[in-house]
Amino acid sequence: MARYQMILAYDGSGFAGSQVQANSRTVQGELERALRNLGWAGRTIVMAGRTDSGVHATGQVAAFDFEWAHSTDKLLRALNADLPPDLAIQSLTPAPADFHPRFDATSRRYRYRLFTAPIRDPLREKFLWRVWPAINEDALQQNAGLFPGTHDFAAFGSPITPKGTTTRTVTKAEWKKMPDGEWQFEVEADAFLYRMVRRLVFAQVSLARGKLSLERVQMALSKQARLPSGLAPAHGLTLVEVTYGSQQA
């Protein structure tokens, strides 16, 4: 029995999230179906983290144990041939027997994409959040500097487990404007709370539109003061990368 590590890419539009759910189409469910078609008798695959319904990935990591008599490359081709068009395994490699995609990860990196425009753009809006009225671009870039460091992010998300800590260490948080007017928010941390990235983006956009004060966001970070409810839409978010010490998945 060998353990395999795979890096996944998927368009989250047609999935009810990454984690398997009864009577819903999920990334995990599609992967386990494809594996069982090859004779896999395992109970479940293990993923680096959960993505919500509508959230995309280019660097999700998963692992499974399988007795496979052929090459790893042949297993990769066989699985991809049976997966739907909105899900693909980007790479498949043997892994140590004790490798765990979630617990062994040292950091995760997400990207959120948005643009400002007064009129709907159906093609761009599949993967970007259209924001209007326009935002204060200088404020958007400056606000990201609030988040790097170790903070209690309780005001920005909930723990993965009921009694889990809400303290996280953010190592990168920055906005970049692309040539086509798109804005991308890159954020990396040791781990994230449930819906934390979408809350961070919503708060920053609210700041940049003058709907939320800088002092209130600072209070949310220092004293976990409550923020107005709201989430950036799921379709603008992508899990880009999961890192494992000296090994980068």
C-alpha cells in the first residue's frame, strides 16, 4: 500500500465545496468516485483544507493510500481521464506513509480577484467580483498592511473546530493592480479561519468605499470587536498554493 500526494485544480462554480456531502456534487466526491472506478477500496481521501461552494483552486493538495500495480504516471492519466472537465489532477507523486496534507502544511496562499465597472461583464464575473461604485485604490493598497503579523482574527472568521484557536499568523497581504484593471489580493498565512479571506476582502473593500472606518477594523484586530456582516462573493477566491516546509506543493 502506497501513499500518493496530488495537487488539484478546479473551477468551483459547479461544486458544493471541496468536502464530501450527502446528495451534493463535491471535489472530494468526484475524486473518490474516480478512484473507486480503478479499484480503490479506501474509505476517504484527505485534503489540505476545505473550500466553500463556488471557491476555486489551482493548488489544493490531497492524499490517499492505494495499491496500484502500474506507474504513477499511468495512475495520473487514468484518474484524469475519468474526472469531469472542471476538475483535474495537476501532479501526482508518491508521498511518505505519514504525510498529511492538512496537518503537515506550513502555509496556505489564496488569491482574491475583483474589478470595478458600472456595467455587468458576464465573462469576467464568473471568476472576479464586480465592485461598483468605484473604490479608493490608494486606500485599498494601504489597508492590506493592517493584517501581516500574528493576530486574533476572531472578527474575521470562525475556527475549523468548535474549540479551535482563532489566532493566525499572516506573512503576506497585498493588493496588486493588473494591466486590465483587475485587482488581486494575495494573502498567505500559517492557516486560515473559516471564510477568513472573504471577510478580509469584504472589510477592505468597505474601507476603500468609505463604508467602514479604519479605526473599526483596527479594533476588530486588536480587541476582536464585531464588524458589519458581509462576505466577498465566493467566485472571486482561489486557493493557489499549500506549502510543506522545504517541499512546496
